[in-house]
Amino acid sequence: MIQEAGLYLQGQLPEHPNHPKGRNPYAHVALALKDKFNTSYKDIEDNRFDEVVDYINYLKENPS
């Protein structure tokens, strides 16, 4: 799902001065998950799957 969201967000993230060649949407999704759940996406508990899916969908709907 992270790869699908990254592909979807390609070219949609706003420009940022720290990323003059463009932002990496795949890293954006992974970092957003890490910030939201306070752990790497690989270490999020399985019982939070639906919450993770909802958040990835939120990121797709609200590129920032």
C-alpha cells in the first residue's frame, strides 16, 4: 500500500526548499506513518492494520 500511495502521490506533493529536485512520495508516506504511529511501518502492530490503511488513504487524499 505504501508503494501504491507513493506512486499515486508522484508529482502531487508541494515543493519544498530542502528538496530542490522534488520530494520523494514513497519516503513521505513511510515518514508520515512513522510520525503518526511512533514506530517504523514494519513494526506497527497487526491489530492496527485498519487504522494504517485509513491513514494511508488520508495521505493520498491530502498531499502535503
